[in-house]
Amino acid sequence: MKALFVDGTNLYSGQYELFGPKAYLNFSKLIKEVERKLNISFNKIYFYASYSPKSKKPSEKEKLYLKNEALFYKNVKQTRNVAFFTGYRSKTSGKEKEVDVKLTADLVVFSFLKKYNHVFLMTGDADFLQALFTIKKYHSNIKINLICFENKIMYKGMFRFPTYIIQILREPILYNISRSLKKIKIDKKKVSVKI
């Protein structure tokens, strides 16, 4: 059983940097490309995110961002085998709540429940490393891989776990070469949707 866990808010932020407000990442097509290039099939995809709060008087820039975000998450929810967890934003600070904790808890608990024997984590956030170390400590038979976007690389993780870097813009990626690091080159036209 191969499971993919996605830090959706981190992914959305990265894809917005890559595509801008007038296009968004087609998550379904991205998954198909990743599966094809890695010659695998994800049995289940666990996606964790929260929607950005809307200001009382949103600017045009904010409206574009929120529209882009809504279309992106709608596309994610239409992807096969996706379980979408929606956290929330603090009314006072606007900071995301529940998302990282839920993702961490599910990563660890699902390893004990034997819901996967090979796990992929898509994020650039090193906060999840402790969860991966726990899985490795108690389940040495579980294979662990990281998937990062070229602009959201988990540098602390790539030397500890085999890592795939999704490269869309083909710009040089600055990092030390590691034997456990591989690039997945994806054509931007294949995975983008214009608004």
C-alpha cells in the first residue's frame, strides 16, 4: 500500500509562486505525472489544508489569490483517492490551525494501523521530520520518501530520506547533490490551468 500525504497549504503557496494568479496547478494531472514518472500508483492520497481568510474589504490582488486558491482546492477534491482534511484559520491571527497536527498524527497513527508500507510526504516544511523519524524508529520496514517542489525544498529532510524534487520551471536548484535526490521534470503546460 502506497500512501501520499500532502501538506496542502505549503503546496498551494509553492504553486502560487510558480504559476501566479492567472493559472493554478492541476493537482489531478500532477499526480498522474508523478505516478507515471515514478512507475507507481498511490492507493490513497491524504491532503491537508485550510482556506485563507477574506478581508472585509479585499483588494483586487487578494480577490485573485482567493479565487485561485478556491479553484485549486476544488481540483484537488476531484482527484481520485483523495481524502481532504480542512483545518481553519485563527480569527485573531489568521494563522492556520489543526492542519500540521492532523497531518503529523495521521502519518504516525496510520503507520501503526498498517494503512501503508510505503509513504510519500509532499512538503517543503521540515516540521514533519520528527513524525518521519518516529515511523522509521518503530517501523523500519516502511519505506519513506519525500516529494518537494523546486521552490519548496525540505533541505533538512533530503539528506535523511530519499527525495524527489518536482521541477516545473527548470530553473537551477541550489543544493548539495545527494545520492538519494532525484528530479522529476514536468512540463508546465501539462499541469497548469489558466483562469
